[in-house]
Amino acid sequence: MRVNTTRRRFLMDTGALAASVALPNVLFAHTGGNGRLVVMILRGALDGLAAVPPHADPHYAGLHRELAIAAPGVAEGALALDGTFGLHPSFAFLHERYLAGEVLVFNAVASPYRDRSHFDGQFVLENGLTKPLGSADGWLNRALAALPRGTAHSGERAVAIGQNVPLILRGDAPVFSKSPQSTPEVDEELLARLADLYSNDDWFSARLAEAVQTEKLADEDAGAREAAAVKIAGPDRVSGAARMAATLMRAQGGPEVAVLEAGGWDTHANQGGAKGALAQRLVGLDKALRTLADELGPLWAQTAVLVVTEFGRTVAMNGTRGTDHGTGGCAFLAGGAVRGGRVIADWPGLSRTALLDNRDLRPTLDLRSVFKAVLDEHMHVDAKTLATRIFPDSSGARPLQGLMRA
């Protein structure tokens, strides 16, 4: 008998991982509405002053220095939005959709969080509250239970694209996850338990040992290949997740809501300007949005895509040619269902007296006002539920109006 000695194959053959990798064999019923929602979380804190450069602000270039993006019309300059703001030149597709009236750009925006810790900032972004602790579920999961139901429903209405379900989708409402990876990683604790389980069986014990050793060698080889290919493969990874999300959503009875995550936005050093490390990541994000639109096809007209990050970055470039954790930043709302072609910003300016704590862009718009508007106008969640159940203690964050097409 032929024996496959890789660790993942061995464990799957023995059934140890069958329950964790199998997808629910159910259909996902549509609601009475036609809205589809995708949330893309950029983990690490995107520099909003690079992504949406305020090129007309007289203090911008002097503070952001070599990281600043030039005004439209200049070589490697911003893509024009209005008289004050532009888009980073890496955002070719986002700009195209902006001109087509399918993108809203938000600037000087933030969650209620102010203490600049990635972990806590992401908790607040996802739990919909004012503090990191206080809830074990996420605002989007709470919203799932409030979606209107048009037909009998038997399964999950949302999917997380990744190995785990992020906080934003955790809670009582059923969801599922799907990873672009064909097989998951197996932790060492599980291997130890399996070794103990098979310790009295010579054949299984030997096969497990062979599988572990083979996988270690394979991982070392794969790590070397990945390190060599990172400049090529990196920008494409988010596109794979976007393609998977679109495939699931456009299937008959597919989920109405999807969450994607992209890491690597913590640009403390060598951030770059129109070109460089951040620019390459923005190319990847732009490609992911294009992929999502292309793969959704006709469903794009019914879709809204929220692109958010936990906070912005410092206005001034730091000593290592990057930016540090800040407060105010940017966000995007894209899709055929969006009444776009506009920048929404109560711009506070970048003068020294206008900055928050003498270092950050001062936020003038609560992200929850955007979330509430999308859930209200696009997903048809009632205002009372939004205010009391989904975003408690958010009376100061009134939902914006007119973000979605009628």
C-alpha cells in the first residue's frame, strides 16, 4: 500500500482534521433584499495621508516630506479627486470607479479608540464599542441577526476568508470561514497529543514521525522559496481572497456578507512615497478590488465594499523614513450600489495647532457613522436596532445619509 508521508496528508487521512477543514454542506439562502456587503480590514494601520493625500493642504508636504504624494498633474502625482484631495497613484482601479460614481472616500475618520495600540484598536474597530473590552462579539455578527428575512433560511449568511473568524464576525449568528490555503497548519500541541495517542501502535507512530520530519523539510524549502518570491507574490495574495469571496457570494444561495483581511500596513520604516513598500501594497489592494468587481459580475451592482483600518499614522515622517501609530486616517466605500464620486471629509487641517496631541490628524468623523449608514441604507437594518443592539453607546455617531443608491 502506498503511504503518503506528509504531515497534513497523514493527519487528514486519519480523520484528525476532518471536522475542522470540512465546509458546511448547506445552501445559503438570500434575504428579501438584494444587498451584498464585503468588509476589508487592513491590519497594521494604513497611512491615510499617503492613500488619500491632502495635496492642497499647505502643511502636508513639509510634514510628510519624502513620503508625501505630489499634486495631480505632476510626475508620479496623485490621481485627482477634488481640489483638496487625491488618490495614491497605485489606485488605478479605485480611481476609475470613483470617476464612474462608485467610490466614496472618507478622510479624517477614525473609530472611538485613541491610544494607538494595534490590538486594542482592532478590537474597537470590530466590536463596535468605545473600548477594547466589554464584548466578545462583533458588530457585523450582531447585524446579521437583524437582517430582514425574505425566504426560509437554513445556514450561515456570512463568510470570513481566512484561517479563523475575526472578531467582527464572531457572535451568536452562525458564520463560516474558508481559507485560500488548500490545507491548514497543524499546531505542535495537536501533534503531541497524536503522538501520545499512537504511542502503543508501532505502525501509526512511525508514520506520524515520518510525516513530521517530511513536513519540516518541506516547510524549510517552502520558506526559502517564499522569501525569494515575496516581491512578486505579495501583492497578489489579497486578490486570491477576493476571488474566493466573490465565487462564494455569486453562487446560488451564496452568503450575503464576506470579510477579508490584509496585513502588513505597519510602515514604521522605509515606507516610500509614490513608489516603494507601501505603494506595492496599495497596488495589491487595488488589484483585489478589481478582482472582486470582475468576479462578482452582475452582482457588483448590488454590492458595497467597506475598506477600513484600525487608525491612521503620524502626520510627520519619522527618523526611519516611515510613520508611527496615529489617529485620524481614511476609509473607502466602493461598489455598484454606492452613490459615489465624492470625498466626505470635514478637514481639520495639518497646522500645528490643528493636530491631535501635536502629532496626529485630528479625526472629525466616527467610522460608526459610516457603518450605520451602510447597514441602514444598504442592508435594511432598522435604526433602533443599530443604536441599541449593534452600536450601543453611539448616540454621538449619527449615521451619514445618502451613501447608497436608492
